[in-house]
Amino acid sequence: MTDVTDATTARRGPTPDDALRVADSRREPMLAADGTPLKRSLARALRREKLRALMLIAPLLLFILVTFIAPIADMLFRSVENQIVSDTLPRTTRALADWDGQDLPPEDAFAAMAYDLTEAAELKVHTRLGSRLNYEAPGISSLFRKSGRGTGDAGEALGEQFVTLDPAWENPMVWAELMAPPDWLEARAAHYADGGEPEGLPAFKLRDEADTILPETASVYGGFARITQFEDGDDPAEEDPWSPIYLALHRDLAADPPLGDWSGPHADLLAAAAEAAPAMETVPLVQQFEEIDEDWLDPDVWATIKTFSPPYTPGYFLNAVDMQQTPDGVELRPETQRIYVTLFLRTLVMSLAITGTCLLLGYPVAWLLANLPSGRANLLMILVLLPFWTSLLVRTSAWKVLLQQQGVINDTLVWIGLIADDKRLTLINNQTGTIIAMTHILLPFMILPLYSVMKTIPPSYLRAAKSLGATDWTAFWRVYFPQSVPGIGAGSILVFILAIGYYITPELVGGTSGVFISNRIAYHISSSLNWGLAAALGSILLFAVLILYWAYDRMVGIDNVKLGG
Amino acid sequence: MMLLPPDLGRAAGEGLAKASARDDFVVFERVQKSYDGETLVVKDLNLSIATGEFLTMLGPSGSGKTTCLMMLAGFETATHGEIRLDGRPINNIPPHKRGIGMVFQNYALFPHMTVAENLAFPLEVRKIGKTEREQKIARALDRVRMSDFGNRRPAQLSGGQQQRIALARALVFEPELVLMDEPLGALDKQLRESLQFEITNLAHELGITVVYVTHDQTEALTMSDRVAVFEDGRIQQLATPDELYERPRNSFVAQFIGENNTLLGEVAEIRDGVAVVRLDTGALIDTKPVNVSRVGERTRVSIRPERVETNPERLSPGTHTLEAEVLEFIYMGDIYRTRLRVAGNDNFIIKTRNAPDQRRLQPGERIEIGWLPQDCRALDA
Ligand SMILES: Nc1ncnc2c1ncn2[C@@H]1O[C@H](COP(=O)(O)OP(=O)(O)O)[C@@H](O)[C@H]1O
Ligand SMILES: [Mg+2]
């Protein structure tokens, strides 16, 4: 035998393998014809091609970025974004920064709230803020709606007293001269001299001096001027100032400002006001707020505002896992309000169940598809694809007809005598209904990848296994099945991911016990308008899928997923 | 004529020939097969194969070779007739109980298993213990000189290596009968030749019976003890390679095996085992009657290119000769290949050895050709 074998070896020419080995054993760098290392000239040659390829796909890439990546990024952002509180209540946010959360906040905070709410009410954004905070503390939205109207009157009594002291305080022009720098006033005059309209006025500016000596007044007047000019299109120097401006002026004067440094106009007017201010009759702000709504005396309302004043918040995410952020820290929601964790778990378990039933039903069908003679396989393929050509709603409604208590299936079972007439099965408006209907709808997504993988498994493998002595079952289990695993992986991932985000079918046949997390997301997007929470729920769903995907990769290997040959 | 059973002595080695040697180890008896109920793909197959024999089924594509093999392996059922293995009818035995080794054209190595696992598969399903299994795998790998490749996956092997592993896998459970369906069809010529050699060596060394399917006549001739030439679902001739080449029984076999010149004519006279044939041009030639028996019968005469004599002086006197015109001369190194016009046939090829006594013929030259009557066979028209 040996010499025979040797003769064979000798006769064999070099195989491609041998050639590779020879090339491999030479290790010094190869040089191109011009002497540069081969690697570098190859890289250079490839770079231009890569660039061209990139340019070719650039429009598509851009399209994907804009339509696909951007919405996801936006969703992720929305789930933590919370700028509305600090944007709408900037002064209050600042005033509450040092508040310890016990008792009521200081008077400053009430004043700040009066200014902020007046502005917000003028801009008509106070109700939106109310809705936002209502997610965290139910009931707060009506408080804001009511107060938007009320806080505008804060300082009204003071305003009257100032006007009694000197009617000049009623004059919008006097206020403008007090607060604006001379150049703005000149520019304004010039604008009118040219026959300009109030809309085209140069943007109002605050005088530095006003800002330092009468800070609160300047801040509130600044807001007034800005809104008057840009929201209403009027001239601030011709509009009656808001009442809270008098409140601010009184509070500034009470703080004993260095009026001696005032270099602008109306220094005597200010001096007189400062002298009269302490004697003016005031109602404590707390009391004024109580008159608007006594909820303002509840420290919890203020605590909620303080808690949710940072521009980014974990609140939506906590909410999405049945927790809440309270002034005392993070805690579980009361038992009656916990729904999301249950919903997430249910979505997960039911999606797994649906994936399982799809696999059980889809595997034999895919096998038939791959192994029947092509005529019958085509017919079967049409049957598999038929559901794709029928409206999802029609199919789901058909299941309603089939599954309801007086439906076809129950009728048949009763008729056969399998169940008693008074013990009809509840097959719909519960989890059973959801699983049945969704298995039907998602089945093609399992069958198609399985089929395309099975199609590539030559029948000779099974024959080989049997010729080697394997029974039909062993041949299937040890040879065919392992080769179909990539298809199982692809189909399962597809079905699971589709199921976990499914919405219409659970909505229609799921009743209350069969709905998915997506139904809640839809509710928050279209009904409760709590987009932040919807985004947080969506993000959790996204991360859950990514984690499962990662786990799958670790366990099975993503290379083992094939959608086709 | 009597066919010699292969030399059984050489099966001694690490022999598998547990069964007593017999001439009818595998028997096809009046086997027919139809897939669609309309046409017969295999028509009345009768064949018996001896223990230790290397039998090749040769034939053009679609002639029913694979079908026969699949019936023997148990993947197709015979529509009619009986197949016996070692005396037992096997029509109703499922494939996995037949104990027949099989090598497929596309190797059919399980891609998700390593080479060693592939080889372990038939042993595992036979519940053979681990140590014995490993010994057998090592021995089988050694036999095909692939001992270092046990841990590779099939995809990491070249085509020739995969085919060796497929061979080792078909042999590892020591079957007495191995079927191979065009196992070398996908390989390049050089590899094919070396593997042909290895397969025949292994088969003889182990004393196994091999049924080998190919459409490559060289392969069939070089490897086999006997060749069954298939055409249209029938065995046209079953014979040893030399017999097949030298004495084809009909014009299909003559055409299919090796290169062949044909001339059409009519039998003019039969005497002393020589048939004189009048060609359509009127010329007379001497032939050996194979499929003709009557004067006046149409016949296709067949002569191998290397049996044509261009030097009439070497022929026995009185032999008929033919006029030929040289059309083309091709120098092929070891031989000269010359194309002639003979009796209206423009494609009459002759081959002559490149030897000192042979002349290079010039195109346009007119020569006389002839042959020994027994080299020219008068077959069916
Ligand atoms: N599974 C099958 N179904 C129907 N017809 C088949 C099948 N397998 C082979 N045939 C037909 O049977 C004939 C013989 O095929 P086959 O045995 O594969 O020939 P060969 O192996 O000699 O090329 C061919 O005409 C082929 O079309
Ligand atoms: Mg074939």
C-alpha cells in the first residue's frame, strides 16, 4: 500500500493550497512596481473607489439618516427632555433653588411665580406647563389654568397707590424712559419720524443701570416690553405696563436700592416713590395667591415644581417602570397606579409565545414549501402569501367573527358536543385572542426566512445521513435541523421584534388583558399627549430588543442568522 | 463470454469481506422504474455484481444511472422487479438498514460538523463506543491521508480533500457495498486522475464491492472490473473495459467508448467469419459481422482510428483497401492525428504512432488505407 500511495502523491501536481502556503511563508513586505510598499499603493488605489462609492450612496444615506435615525434620536431625546419648566418659570426655578422643600417657599418665590405666570399667561403657555406637571402631580393643571388669569392682577393695588402718588407712573413713556437707554429712545423717535409703524421698531433694550439698581423691575419690564413688541406688535412706550411691574418696583424700592447712583431721567420721581413706598398698603403675596387658589399654600405643589425644574429629567423613565420621583427621592408608585412593568412583562412573554407558536406552525410549512415539487410548492407559497394581500384590519376582524362566544369556532365545538352551550370558550378579548390572531398575522415572517434557508439545504444531506445508518428522525435532528437553525434564528428575531411592537391586533382583539405596551404608547401619543412618557416607553422597548438581540448574539451568534442562501 | 470474478485473494488486507464471496452479491432482476407513470426511466434491468467487484455504470446524462443507484441505496423504489443484496430481497428495507456506503457528487459532508464529527456520525448511530469510534476514525482518515484534518470544517477543505473525507466517511462503518455517484465530477483533471487511482486501490485493498456511476468513459475504463454502458434506461453492453473497447456490441457503445470512425453500407457477402460490405460509394471492405447475419442488410461499420493501416503492404494480400484523401495533419507529440476523406466521410480520423517508420502525411495527398477484418466491426445501422 505505501509505495502505491507514494506514487499517487508524486503524481499529484501542486494544489492551490500548496501555492498559498508558499506565498505565506515569505514574510518581507511586498513592493509595488514603483517601489512603494504594496500595501500602501493598494490602499491608495482603493481609497478613490471607496470615495466614489460613498458619493453614490450619499443621497440614500442622507435619506436614512433623516427618516430613520433622526426620529429615533428625537424619541430618545424627548424621553428625558424637560426644558418646559425652566423655560416657562425661569425666575421661579431660580428662586426655588435654595429652598429646602419644607414648609412654604419664601416670598421671593411667590413674586417670581407671579412674574413668570403673568408672562406665561400673556404667551398662553401656562396651560401647557400645567399639563406637563400634571403627569407628575395630578390636579396641578387646573391650578395653573386658574392662576394664569389671577397672577396678572398681583400688584394692582400697589399700582394704584403709585399713580396716586404721581400720575407719571401711569404714563407708558415715563416707564420707557426709565428702563430703556437713550439710544433706543432716539432710534424709536427716528423710526416714527420716517413714518414707520410700531411693528418695525428696533428691538427694545434695557438700560444697564436699571438692571443693576432695580433688578426685579427691569426683569419684569423687560419681559413686558419683549412680549408687547414681538408678540403683540405694539410699542412698549405706548402700552400700559402690567400690574406685576408695580409689585416688582415696590419690592425693589423696599430693598433700599442705591438710588443716589441713578443717572438717568426721572431720578426725582424714583426718589419720591422710594420715600413713599414703605408706607404703602400691601397684602402679603402668600395671601394673594391663596385667594387665587388655596393649593398654592400646599408645599407639595412647590416641591413638584422644584423637582421637575431641571432641563433633563429621569421622570418619564421612572414613570415608565412604575416608579416616581418625589421631593424625597425615587420610590415605587402606589400599587393601584402600577401598570407598565406588568405590561412590559406581558408584552415580552406574549411575544415569546407568539414566536414559539409561529415556529411550531411555520417549520413544517416551510419544510413542505422547500421539498414539494415546484407546482404544488408554488400553490402553497401563494397560500402563505395570501394574508399579505389582505388588509390587516380585515384579517383581524375575521378573527373576531371566528373567535367570539357566538362565533364560528364556538358554534362548531358546541355542535360537535365538545363543549356545553353554557360553557362556551372565551377566545377573544383576552390573551388567547391576541396570541391566535397575531400568530396568524406574523406566520409568513417566520415561514419565508425558514423557507429560504431550507431551500438551500440539498436533499443529498438527508440521503447521506440515511445511507450512513441514521433513522429518519436522527437524520432530521442531527443533520437537517442544525442547518435550518439560521432560518429559525432569522424568523424568530423577525417575528419577535414585530410582535413586541405590535399595536393594531392587540387593540382589536386583546380586550384589557391582552393589550401590549405599544397600545399604551399609542394612547400617550394620541390621547393623553404625554409624549415624554411615550418616548420613554418606546426607548425602553428599543433597549429591551437591543439587549435581547445582544443576548441572542452571545448565545447563538448573529452570523447564524440567514434570510436566504 | 464468461466474466472473471475479481481476484478475491487481494481482499485479505484489513478485509471487510465478511460475507462469503459470491457472484451474485448484488442482483437486479427485471427491474423497472418510472417516476411519472408514463415513461420508463429504467427498462428491464438485469445485472448481477460479484463480491469485491468494481462495477461502473457508464452512460450519457439522463440514461438512468443515478436512478439505478438510488434504487439500490433505497431512496427510490423499483416500480417492478426485485433487487437482492447478498441473497436477501431489499425492496422493503429502508435505506438506513441496508448498510450501504455512499459517496455523492457534491460530497454531502455535513457542513455544521467537523471532519471527525462527520466520520463519527455513522458510528454514533450504530452505538459504537467512544474508544473504538476514535480508532476507526483515525484509521479511516489515515487511509485517505487526511489524518491532520480531523478538526477542520468541510468548508475549510479543498474539493479534493472534501471528496477524500466523503470517501472515508462512506468507508468508516465498514460497509461491504459502496455506491459512488459521479464522485469526481466536480474536480479538475489532475485531481480526478489521482483520486481515481486512490479509490480503486482502496476498494481492492478493502475488498469492498463498488458500484460507481460516471459519464466519463476514461474513468470507467481505467477504474473498473466491469462496465455497464447505459443508454435510454437499458444496459447496452456489460463487459470488461478491454472487451468494451475492442469489441463493442452495437454502434451506440462503439460511438460512446473511445474515438471511432463509421461508414455506412450494405452486406454484400458473408463467409469464413468475414462480412464483405459494399459502401454507399460502391467500394467493398472486409469486416467482422457482429450485428449482421444476412446479405443485403444495412450496416454501420466501425473502426478505431489507431487500427487503420496506411501502409497496404502490411495487410494480407487480397484484403480490400479504400482510397483516401488527406485533409488535415495534426502533430500531437506522441501520435499523429490525420483527418481523411474516405468514401464520402470527411471526418475519418486515423492515429499513427510517432515512430521512425511512420511518415507525416501531407494534406492533399492520396493514399490507400486498409485494416484487419477483425478490427472493423459491422454493427447495427
Ligand atoms: N426525482 C425524479 N423525478 C422525475 N424524474 C426524474 C427524477 N430523477 C430523475 N428523473 C428522470 O429520470 C431520467 C434518468 O435520470 P438519472 O437517473 O438521474 O440519469 P443519470 O444519472 O444517468 O444522468 C431523466 O430523464 C430524469 O429526468
Ligand atoms: Mg446522475
